[in-house]
Amino acid sequence: MQHHSYWRRWSCLLFNPKVSIPEVTENDFVIFVVGSTGAGKSWFTKKLSQNGAIQAEEIRHPCTKWHVRVSRYNFKNSTSGIFVVGTPSFHTDHGFYAENSMKNWLKSRFTRKCRSGILFLHPLAKDPRDPDVLMQRHLDTFATMFPKKSMVPSRVYVVPTGHSADVELGQRLSGLDVVKTSYPNGGRKWHASVFPGVFQGQTEMAWSAALLLLKDIVETQANDFPGSGRTTVKYIPPKLPDGHSGLKDFTDLLLERFKGETTDCSLDAKIILGQVARDLTPTSHPGHVSALIAYADLLSERFERDDRKADLDEVVALRRTAWATLLPHDPRRQETLAALDTCLHKRFEREESVADLQEIITLRRTVVECTSLPDRCRPLVRLANALHERFQILRLKSDLEEAIELANAAMALNLPQHPDRALARECLAHFLATKLAKGVTRTTDTSNRHSSDVRVIMDIFSEIVADIPPRLLHTPTGTLCGRDAQLSHFLNSPEFTELCSLKSPSEIREKLSFFFRFTMLSHRWGVGEPLLRDIEGKRIYDLDGAEGLAKLQQFCHLSLTHGFSWAWSDTCCIDKDSSVELQEAIGSMFSWYHRSSLTIVYLADVAVAGSLADSVWLKRGWTLQELLAPKIVLFYVCDWSLYVKSDAANHKTDPALLEELCSATQMSERHLRNFIPGMEDSRSRLCWASHRRTTRPEDIAYSLFGIFKAQLPILYGETAEDALGRLLAEIISRSGDVSVLDWVGNQSSFNSCFPANLEPYQTTPYNTRLISGGPANREGLNLAKARKLYSDLARLPLARCVHRRIVLPSIIHRVTAVTVKMSSASPPRYTYQIYASRLNSLEVTSSVKLDEDASKYVLIRPWYPRSLRPWNGTDDDAIWNLLEQLEQPFNALLLERLLHNEYKRVACDCTITACVQDPARILDSEVLTLEVV
């Protein structure tokens, strides 16, 4: 009896009875249910009809079972409504009769263009590409039924159908997302979306699919999409139009109807309906907040079932919007706030986000303020619990003190026998136990915390520590601290108390930077150096060990003496067992030394001033960047006294010591005092490193990555030639600087133009002083040819290295003859007379035996286009400067042509200094870009 009463109320709300189905009007919605035989069209439309269709009719062919089933639903207080048209299956033995039935209904009832769309049912038991169920095929045939092309709907929702056994074929669902097969006879473009669910006979799932399609039609105001091609699956962003209140009311009633359903599928369907109701309700509508809350409740229910993070995030956003939208005196505001608090706390328990906890505390303060004094006990306890949770993360003593104060206030509100008083007493006992625990008494008092946003402090903390080493030695205690321990020391420091009273982010950043100033140790590794595992969890001041440990202890003590709480040493502050951490440390080391407030250089083999040049520290590869990167350096000798007795706080500013360093390193004072990493003057930087050595051969290249600002992977185990080759390739590719190819020695297997090691760079490149020939030498030169040569050289690309091949812009001098003048067998040496175009003959002595075929050789002058002076097209000074430059002798490279027009360098063990024959012939120079392997 109750069931029939419910349906009577339902029918009164939905529709007014009619006698027969009228023609479709412009204000109606029409849903065509299309699919192959066995897709479940009758099953689907019957489920829709169970919701109380006002009319239903069928158009049958007298000799077949193929028919058109139509149901109509009226909107409340309206003559318009929804038509659901179950179409017959077209591609069957009786397809002709099915098509006639469909055409007859469309001709008699579908005479006006309206809001229409298609639900295409796909059985999961079949492959989407099976011709029998191919969507494009059925839709294109269906389109031919309409009397006018403009009336064919273009919006399609693909609804997977099947029984529980079929649903197990999950791979079919993924196949539907990429339906792009076009039937050869197709002539239309269908805009399709896949329904996020499977119809298995549930009425609520059927109506969810129908309502999603109708919402899509409403939002996009779909027009015809003429053209041919393929089915495309795309998402149309929502555009909520005004009106269509009938569809919204219909959705609300369906949602109310299905509230009693409890299956997993029904929940997903209800969520879809809730989303449709939310999207169809304008923000100005009185029911907007109710739609938000209803949708949030459904998502919250699914989160409890499936534990989906995305659902929880959406619930938080919905409840936050609803709470912000409600007026202060709305009775739903308090309930919405409590629900928002609950879901925020669930997310905090999952992710431990301080931002969520901060919002919870803000909400709970609001609840306390809005609650009358007699009922304030539980809100006070909830706020105290949140503050205690924040204390557990940030270790702010003020949070714990306030939590204790709030628990005491809550106890005072009730008599001893009241249950809320017992709750407050239990919380108070818990908070006091925390306070009495070991270490809490050292946390700082931040009573002025409310004048500063803790989150701002934490954000700035994260920015600052991102640029310092992840592990540092805490000099006051002698303990090794990771990020968490660094944060703990900061939160327990007096400096944090001061920061809590500041409002300016710039002041906070300045004081935080000061707190995390650190020193760096530069030294030569010795005996018994303590590694990470040796000191982890210990105080280095309490340990006994060899000279390496004593050095570390003295370094930390000296850093503390200079006023620094943090120190870094490469011996123990890197986890060398972690390839990722080692890669990050090597890539960041130059930056760390540069950012350090002080670098302490320990010279274990130096006892007196004046002997710096003899120290092994100046002969090690890694110490080159440790000399160049820091802004402030102090040198200490073996007994930990200063190398020079001066008042200078920075030995890089001491004139006498700078002069000694310049002499010992062959570097300029400019580089020593203010070095800038990068590719500038690459040849000089390689020369500095060529006198140094490393324990591992490949480290000689890795130690230069920071100096050249090269971001390359560290590949321990590769050959030293490959490591150096990768670095030189990066230098050439980023700068185009061909001076790194000017060397004499053993060539690398990486590329014939690269040396096998850095030793060849110890020799200073050939450099003649440019002497101007003056106006007299310009007479008789063809200015037009000179300008063309300038243009040809200016258009050359910069040199680069790709896949171990150097693309090298060059001035080419083709070898015309090679003659052996002298040879010796032990060791093998050959002296050649070489003749090349536009050059004087050269005498070359090498260990390489050259071929008698001179045509396979060329002498080249590698070219750097940026060396040209700018030319404005009228003033020819740049042209004459180029010609004077090309007149000077130069170090040439001898290349041998290989197959496929590639070249390789030969006779690398000798210097080939070439001179031009006649300045006038320079104008005939051949300019090419070669590929050298």
C-alpha cells in the first residue's frame, strides 16, 4: 500500500496524464537508444519506462517483430518533456523492415528540430571493433533514417551494457575510450563520450546515462556538426545556460527516487545524478547550496567505501564552497562547518598536511566563537586536540600550552559528574603527559605566535634549505643532521621565537638565512676519514679515532668559534652508497661552496707561510672548484693556525696571499676573487685543471662540471676518456668554442678531435699578436670578395657535438702533395713536406704514417663565428680586421677523409703551424662545415 502511495505522489510531481503521444516540439528533449542486436535496447528502455512514463507506443511492421518503442515523460507544470525512443536493430536479416519502421516514426512524430541526442549501447561481451557492433556503422545507418540532415543529432553517449560475467571483461571498457574506427560508407562526424559506468539492469544507472546526455545537450546547446570522418571522443567543458529548470527538477526527483537504493552501482549512478543536479543549478539559485551538499554527501559515501583520494579532495572543495556561500545566520552553516572539519581531518590523517591542520584550527576557533558558553566544552576540547596535533608536527611549545589552557577551560564549564568534564579531563591528562615527556621542556615559548603566519615561516624555510646541503654537522652538539633534524633545531631555537613576532616575509627570509649559515671544509683526504655511517647518530666530539676524525672535530670547533652553527665536509655529509644522492651532491657542490659563508682550507702538508705552492692541495682535481667557488676563504696549516698572520677575514682579499696563489695556479686575480662558472674562456679553464690529478680517473672530468656549469650525469665506471669526452662535447655544443680543439697529444676514443686526457692543455695555444698592415696593404684587394668572405664566415653555424660527432665550421686548405723527407724505425717517426692550397709548404714530424694519396687530406682552421667584429654594411673596418686576422700564422688540424664524407683527425702528436702564401689569396678561402668522428 505504501508502495502505491509513493508512486501516486511521484506521478503527480512528474507529469499530467495524456491520451496519446503528440509530435515532438522545439522545447522537448529526445533520447534515441541505438545499438546492435543483443546490446540490450529493450532491456534499457523498459527500465526507463518503469519510472512512470506518461505515454508509451510502438510502431511495428505487421510481418516482423522489429518495432520502434517510444516513451514520453512530462516535466512538472509544463507541456514539454523527454521522449525516449528505442530504435530497432538495422544490420540484420530484417533490416529493411526496421528501417521503414524508424522512418515512419520520424516522419510522423519528429518533424521539428529539437534538443536530441543518442545513447549508443555497447555489449561488453563483444569487441568494439567487431563489425556487428561497430558504433560508426550503426550510427551512420541511423542518420540515413532522418528526413533532413539538419535534424540528425550529433551528441552521443556510449553506454557499456552486460551481465556481471560480461563486466569482468574490463579490457573492453578501455577499448571504448579510443573508438576511432570509421565505417567506409560513413559520412558524419559524431561527438561521443563514454558513460563512466556499466548498465546491468539497474533503473538508476539507465537514468544516470540519460541525464548525463541531457545535461551535455543543455550545456553545449548542440548544433549540427557536418562533415565526414571518424568518431571522436572528447570532453566538452560545461557552459551552464539559463533556464531548463524542468530538467533540473526532473533530476532532483530522480535523485530523491533512488536514495533508497544501496548497491555499489546505484551509488555511482546517484553520484552522477548529483553532479548533474549541481551543474544544472546556477549559483544564484536558492537550491545551489543544497545541490553542493547533496553531491558532497554522495562522494563522501563513496570515499568511505573505496578510499579514493580524488573523492575526498572533491568533498573538501564542495563543503568549503558551501560553507563560504551560506549566510551567517543560515541554520545549515554550523552543520556544514562540522562536515568540512571532518573531511579535512580525514585528509590530514592520510597526508599529514600542515595546511589542512591549520584550516581545521581556524574552523574550530570559529565554532568556539559561535557556540554559547554552556555548550562550549566539546568545541574547546576539539580545538585543543587540533593544537596538540600541530605541536606533534611543528613542536611549537605555544600550541601545547594553549591546548592545556583550553582543556582546563573546558573542565571548568561542567560539574564533576558531567560526561563532557570527563572528556576534558582525559585530554588534559594526555597533554600534560606530552609536556612532561623528555625533550619538551627545550621547545621554545612562542606566545606571540599569532602575529606571524607559521605557514609563511615554513614555506621560507623550505626555500632556503633547498639551496644548502641536505646533511649538515651541527657544530654546537657535533651531530650530523638531515632535513628533519635541521628543522627541529630551528623550531627549538630562540631565533624561531623572534620570527614568530615578525610580519615581513623579507625579514623572516633574512633571519632564516642567517640562522642557516654554514661553513665548508676543503682538504686533501688523509688516513681514517670518518664516513657517514661512522658518525651517524653520534656526537663527533665524544669519538676517538685517527687523524681524519681529529680533523673533522677541529673543523667543527673552528666553525663554531667563527660563529657558525652548521658545517659540511665531503667525508661524512654524503651518503656515497646512494647513487642518487652522490649525483645530486656532485652536481650541487660548486653551488654549495659558493653559497657558504666561509670555506676553511686545511693544508695538512704546510707548516709555514711561503710554502703554499708546494702543497698537494693545489694538485688535486676537486680542490680547483673549492678554490674558485667560495666568496670567503681562510687557509689553515697543519696545526690549525692561520697560514698568514693578518687581520683579513677573507684570504682572497689579502694582497700577499693573492699574489702567491696567482703564481702557484697561473690564474688571474680576477678569477680567484670573483669567479663566474660557465663556458667562457674554456681553454684557460682546462689548462688550470690539466696540472691536477684525482684518485678515480673519471673524477678529473666530474670535478669540472661545476666550473663549466655543466648538468651532466655522473657515470662511475665509464672510462676517463668518455667522461672527459662528454664534458668537451657539452662545452662545444653550448659555446661553439673551438679553442678546446687546439692541443697536441694522444687522441681520445670518444672523438679524434678530443684529447685522451687533460695533459695536452698544459701547453699555451699558439697566439700571434695581430699587426695591422695599414692602408697600404689594402690596395689592390677585391673589396667585394672580401665582403663575401666575411658573409660566408658569419653565416657558419657554431660548432657542436652530437652523438660523438663534431659538426665543425672551418676554413679548408686541401692538401695537394705529401712527401716523406725522413723516417726512423725506433721509435717510428716520419718527417713530411706537406703542400696545401693557399699555404706555404709545411714540414711535419709525426709518429703517424700518412698515405701517399694527398687528396684524402685537408688542413683546416676551425672557425668561431662570434670572433668576427660586427659589420654594419658600410664601415669596412670589420672586413679589414678579418683579413688581418687570417694573414696570421695559425695551428692547423690535419684531417683524413673517410667514407660517407666523414673526417677524422690524424697526426695529433705534433704541432702544425700554417702560414698563408699570399694575402690576396685569402679572398679565395674555401669555407665548409665538416663532420669529424
